[in-house]
Amino acid sequence: MRNELCILLTFTYLSQLFTADYGRRPLFSGASSIQHSSTLPQPQPYHYHTHSNFNSLLLSTSIFQTLLIPFPLSLLRTFSTFPTLLPRYRNRNPVSSGLRRRYPSRRRNRKDRLSKVPISRIRNFCIIAHIDHGKSTLADKLLQMTGTVQKREMKEQFLDNMDLERERGITIKLQAARMRYMFKNEPYCLNLIDTPGHVDFSYEVSRSLAACEGALLVVDASQGVEAQTLANVYLALENNLEIIPVLNKIDLPGAEPENVIREIEEIVGLDCSNAIYCSAKEGIGITEILDAIVERIPPPQDTADRPLRALIFDSYYDPYRGVIVYFRVIDGTIKKGDRIYFMASNKDYYADEIGVLSPNQLQVEELYAGEVGYISASIRSVADARVGDTITHHFRKAESSLPGYEEATPMVFCGLFPVDADQFPELRDALEKLQLNDAALKFEPESSSAMGFGFRCGFLGLLHMEIVQERLEREYNLNLITTAPSVVYRVNCVDGSVMECSNPSILPEPGKRKSIEEPVVKIEMLTPKDYIGPLMELAQDRRAEFKEMKYITENRASLIYELPLAEMVGDFFDQLKSKSKGYASMEYTFIGYKESDLIKLDIQINSERVEPLATIVHRDKAYSVGRALTQKLKELIPRQMFRVPIQACIGTKVIASEALSAIRKDVLAKCYGGDISRKKKLLKKQAEGKKRMKAIGKVDVPQEAFMAVLKLEKEVL
């Protein structure tokens, strides 16, 4: 009888839990009353105290005290905590319902971004600036202001999706994002492409500019115009883009926006009367930037009725879907399921999936002229969809392909070898996939007697080389050895032929070559006037030829030199920053080849040449480089049972030499006395044995020694 009454009372309580209107009235009229307003209550946590009032009511009654003894207390606690689990399954809290009504859902926001707008309301633009002037921060704020990325999903450098970019704080890859912006009650589609700022990634910038009609020129209001600012502006002007000057970081104490505007007008020649002052970090001026994009950047041409022509400006390899292509539709339209044709590779595929980047991939059914998107067509071969190729329809081909991009010219070369020789196939596959994402990377097979099979790779600069090496090691789990960076030399042979040489091992013999030409770059250094002297001294030490010096403003100057590229691929940039305390910047362009007094420096170990350690240096630096290499090898090569000479040679002439002394066994230990002739006989016998051993002995240079010497070459060359 007692158990039946207790169970009945418990289920009565649970039934009222399901029928009660939470937050508006108490569960039981007998419980301690809780005042509730008839209007929408203020935000507050779920009313967990209601069931505790009921428990206190039960405990206060005599009937419950009578029934408490036979009833399990754990069951009562289970029932008493049941209301805390209830809101997970039945959310009737009017507070949360009000919040849902107040803010638009993610699904509605996504639907708005995918909705079509007329071509006249499409704007394609990119952001260009010097490194660390706030491009990525401004892109983050534009994404947040337009509602493309929710605040809870936002993070710094949102478009920089590689860990390497976040660690170094730089942009390496261009990234595209589609935004929706309401201007004068009309929706506009804004396609943003964020670009890198370092000089080594100028090829990425040029590809971005070819897919846009306008550009935001971001200049740091505290640092002013710098070298890469000029280079990017000239690239944009070559593509006939509308440039909107934006002065960033105006909230800094050292900001001088008026002086920076004067610099832009004097150096670049842009009209800055309508320049926009902003602070991407504080959110100042972001609305003005969005309005200027809509008002001042022209829309793309309406060519949707023409045959399809789409320009591939980027791509990457997905292990599950194959090659994913990023493109800009220039003419015509493309729909999901269309049979498409790549005009350069002569391959055709079916468009299994097309979509836009917002900034994540969102599928759509159709893209037309002026829009930017991606396509997935189960492309397994990385050679079938190259950057710069033109996409058209298979059954309605375009008459001509788009101009595409100028082929990237590698400036710096080095050898990449796997530490484990079994990883050579993996390295080849990794380079092919990485080349799909980085069109400036060039490579060809190479073999070395010391390091086995590998690849000779070409890069746009030293930073580009470091980034590629780190991406190969991180993304493809490879352990690599890199040789010292070198450049491509042009060799004029005696028979009149000309050959290009990037590896010292293939350099012709002195009797077969007439002269050697080295690449020369025009370098422009922008620096405060206090550091002109140290930078001129640095340039002269690197065999640079002075061309021009001019004052941009009262406190800043521009130094122009012609410098051998081989002198710049070392630590020139680090020395530039060190001597100017970080205030100077540089930008360089390749201008051609110039004849120079270059020689091949060979390293001989035990009278045998070691080809992987050979280098091409200027004659004036040959002695210092040879001395450094021989001294380092003496420390690294283990001692042998015979004397080992280590020599740096120019042809047959030795210019620097070190020697490893032999490990000598004490053959006189057993001679505790006797005539001196006995000791001389033992020493003579030992010397004859070592002479015989040296004649047939071979010195094995350990892998650690090669790696250490290669690192040393990077420092001294």
C-alpha cells in the first residue's frame, strides 16, 4: 500500500512536468509561489529550483514521511533530477525562442549568399599591400561585417588556412571569398581575393589581379610606402584595375596619414583625395571601404550569351575528390553536369560539382560571366588542369583560349633529396601535387653520388624555397635534405654554343668554356635617411653597382643598385633588416645576364673530388669560402688509420688545405728496453703499412658532414 501511494505520487509529479509551461507558472499551486511576468522574461537560466520546491513540500507532509522508509531514496533522486534533462528534448523556453526569432539563422545567411544577383551588381576585387600592412586583418573584418563569417566562428587570419601561415604571420597562398553586401537596399555580390605581400610570392599577386576589376591598395599609416607597395601598384596598373587607396592602422600613436598620402601621390602618382582612413583591428572605416568597392569598382562585362571561357587562377589536389579547380568565368555560363573541356591539356571531364567560395565551398547549380567559383570533376591527373588554362564546353568550344599567365621564371635553385632513399617515389608525387597548388615551382630529376636520387628544384626566392621545403615535410611526411641555394649561370663555350648551368657538377671544364655569365637583378631599397650609409656599405660588399639615390620625402630615401643574384640568395635580406633595425624594405626585378669572373671551387678529400660539395663562386671570394669549407670538414670527418688531406681547389691549384692526422697505434709499447734499432724497425714497418693503406683506402664522408657543410655553404656564399 505504501509503495503504491509513493509511485502514484511520483508519476503525478512527472505528468505535471510534461504539461507545465516552463518559466510562466509554477508546477504546483501548493509550492512556494514564484512571481512571473506575463510578458517575455529576461534571460535567465532554466528554472531548476521548481522541482526542489516540490521536494520540500513532500518532505513537509506527514504522509511522505510515513512512506519514505520503504521507498528507495536513489529512485526519488533520479526522478527529482529528471527536469534538468528535459530541456534537451523539449525546448519551450521563451527566452531562447526569442533569441532565435531575433537573429537570422546560418541557413538563411547561407541562402542569401548563394542567391543570384545581376552582373551589374557583381564586384571582383583583391587586396594588395606590402607585407605586414594589415591585408589579412582587413579581409577578416570585411568577412565579419558582411555576415559571411559568424562572430563565434571568427579567428585571426581566417583566410590563411595553413598552419605555416599562422605561425609565420604571413600570407602564402591567395584565398577567395564571396560576400553579400546590402547597399541602398540592393544586394551586391563581392568576390574578394586576399593576396600575399612578400616579394617572393608576386606571382600569386599577378594571378589574383588577372581575375579582378579593382584592387584595394592598403598602406600602413605609420610606415608609409614601402618597396612591395610600389611593385604591387605597378602590377595593378598593368592590368588596368581601379585602385582604391586605403590607409590602415590610423589608430596607432605613430600614424601620420597626411604624410603617407603625400608619399603615395608623389611616388606612385595616385590621386588620394578620396583615400579611406581605416583601422582594420578596431573596425574603423570598414563600411566606407565596402561602399567604395560598390561605387568605384566597375562590374564585369555581361558576356553570358557567349561560349564558355573560364580562367583557372588556382587549384589544389584533394585525395578523395581529385583536382579541385578555382576559376573565374569570363564568358558564358557553366552548369552542374556539363561536359567541360580544358583547352591547353586537351582533356574533357564532367562537372560533378560546382560552387562558390564563401569562404568555405558551397554548391550551386550554375555560374555565369563575372562570377568566381570552384569545380570538382574527378580529375585524377594533376597535369590535366594547370593554372592559366581555359575551361570551355566540350560541344560548344570557344574560338580562342584566354591569354592565361606569364610563365614564372625560377630565380633560385637547390637540390631536394630524401634522407631515406625509399621515399623518392613519395617525393616525386608530393612535388607534382604541390606544383598544382604552386605554379611557380619547377623541378627535374637529379642524382648525387653522396645523397642518391632527388630533384633539382627552382624557386622564386629564398622564402619560397623555405616554404616549399616545410610544406613537403609537414603535409607529406617527408624527411628532406636541401643543398645550398644557387642560381642559373649562362656558359659560353669555345665552340660557340651556350648552355645554362644551375648545378656545379655539369659545368664544362675550363678548356671548353669561354666565359660565364651570371644573373643580375635591379634592387631598390627604401630606407630612413639614418641608415643610408650602412646599406650602401652592405651593397658594395656584395659586388653591387650603384645606380641612383633619391629622397622620397625629407626622411626617407630610395637606393637603386644592380646586384648579382648569387649575392642576394644568401643572407642579404637578413643583413638589410639588421643594419636598418628593421625599417628598410627591398624589392627586386630580374634585368638580364652579365659576364663575370666566376670559377668552380672543388673539394678534394684524400685526393678524390667530392662533386656534391663543389660550388660556383666569384674569384675574389674563393679563398674565404674554401678555407671555411676545409676547416668545417676537418671537424666533421672521422679520423682514419692514415693521414687524410682535405683541399679546396680551383682546377689543379690548391688554395686552402687542412689534414686529418692518422690514428697511430703505439707499436713501441712492447719495447721496454733494448737497442734503438729495434724501435726504428717497428716504426718503419708501421709507416710502410700506412702508406699501403692510404693507397687503397677510401674515406666515407658521413651524411651528417654533408648536411653540416651544406648549411655552412648557405651561410658563406
